[in-house]
Amino acid sequence: RNLYKDLIKEDKLTQNTNLLSLLKDIKNLRVPLSTEEHNILSQAFFEGVPQHILEDTIDQRKNDIFLQHFQTNELVIIPLKVKDKVIGLITADNIYTQKRPSEDDLRLFMTLANQAALAIENSRLYELVKHRSHTDPVTELWNHGFFQQKLSCLLEEAKAKESGKKEEKKK
């Protein structure tokens, strides 16, 4: 309840409105990733190395699609890598603090990016194993185990509905 009061406070209203605008911009942003593109995100993706982009570089790249959407004076881009393969990017700026990140800040950010990459990869591998355990390796058709699991889930749902109906009748 206190969280909602905090979010509604007048001094937070502008910040929350800006955050919603930021989320909307991120959702609608499409950045082409190809070696021919010369935007900062595709460059970071294909080079696969962290980049700390300062104000002078940002001023030189005013036509960059990412920088047109997100005005900032300093930016850090960290590739999310798994086994030397880039699977995504994470960015951070100093738009609110206006403070230059320290070396410790950058190391911490890289550590968080590495953990995020591992979490994404683990999730992908889990889904792959789950799919493979439920399909025939040759035909890719659902196997007996898949149908057994579905049947168990449906039986549990039916039992829950039935017990819910019994509880309603008691009232």
C-alpha cells in the first residue's frame, strides 16, 4: 500500500511518466542488426566487446537510430555473451545521475550482464530439453511422456474444479 502512495506522490509523477514514455519507446524501437548497419548497437553486437561511449562520440553520431530515441551524454553498452557468442545487449546511461561511472561501476555492470546472459541461456536450454523430452527425435511428434503429462495436468484441473463445486454446495 505504501508503494502505491509513493508512486502517486507529486514529486514522483514526472519521473514515472518519463519511465512509461521510455518503456513505450523501447517497445517500439527496431534497430537493424547487420554488418552493413553502422549504428552503435549493431556495432557493439558484432564486435562483441563492451563499449563506453562518451559525449564527443555521441555528438558525432546524431543520426544513429538508437541515439535519436534516447538522448544521453554518456552510454555503456555491454554484449550479453555465452561461449563467445553474443545473444543480446544491455545498455545503461547516466541521464538521471549525470555522474561518470567508475571502473568499479563498469565491472559490476559487466558482472550483471554476464549473469543475465547465463540466465537467458539456461532458460533457453531448459526449454530445449523440455521440448526434446516430449518429442520423438526423428519425427518431432509428441511422444507418450508428453501425453501422460498432459493427462495428469487435466486430471488435476478436473479434481480442483470438482472440489471447488463441492465447497460451493456446502455454502
